Amino acid sequence: MRVPVLAAAVAACLSGPAAAHEFKVGDLTIDHPSSRPTPPGAKVGVGYLTIRNDGAEADRLLGGSATVAGRFEIHASTAQDGVARMRRAENGIVVEPGATVKLASGGTHVMLLDLKEPIVKGKSFDGTLVFERAGTVPVRFSVEGFGAAAAAPSHEGHKP
């Protein structure tokens, strides 16, 4: 009898933080929206997240917003002739049925442009994601240190 009670208690403890950072709308699940700290005066930040589509129809992430930024853009990183380049994903990102799309360092990610304030480790901020079918989804970005995941890509030469 003690084992099931202990297992339930452990599961409750482990699911609390994870559940608190997952957002669901219709067939879409948005997991762990996060960002990286920026130095004072920076005008560019990043956003990362994972989108899972458990539905039977594709949806498309078109854009969004963040309280800390004047502009929110989806950027894709590509390598051309051995040089990494970031370009705005003008048509958004398609999330096919049954697929999971990860916006992460070194690949497709969110660019937060014209920052209104520094992005500070440990201080989360509100945002929205706008989908073609699911509409506008409110999310909260956690701000984590660089050691929490792979280091953020360099945005040197990025023009807001």
C-alpha cells in the first residue's frame, strides 16, 4: 500500500513544474517556452519552444508577440557554403499532424527584436503564439541561464 502512495506523491511532485510550463489549445501542445538572458542595452533576444500536433490536420505557427519586445519573428537557420545564415521564415512554420517541431538554438527559433528591457535570468515574461488554425495562444517564457541547454546562436550581424 505504501508503494502506490509514494509513487503518486513522486509523480505529483515531478508533474507540477512540467505541467506549469506546458500550454495546450485544441490539438496543439506548446512545451517549455524559454529565452536566454541579454545584457543591458541589447536590442535582440531569442525564444525557444516545442510544438506537438496531436490532431489530424496541419497547423502553421505564423508569429506572435512578447511583452519584452517590439517585434516577434520566426527565423530559420541554414548552412550555405559552410556559412550559417539566419533568415526570417516569411510563411511561418508548419506543424504536420502527429509531428513535433522544436524551435531551438542552432535551428529554427524565435527572434525577439527591439527589446524594451533586458531579458533577465529567472524573470519570466508573457507572450503569445499565433497559429493559422488554433488562433492566438497565450504563453509564458521562462528565462534560463546558458547552462540550461545548448548555448544560444550568435546573432552578430543580425539586423532588426
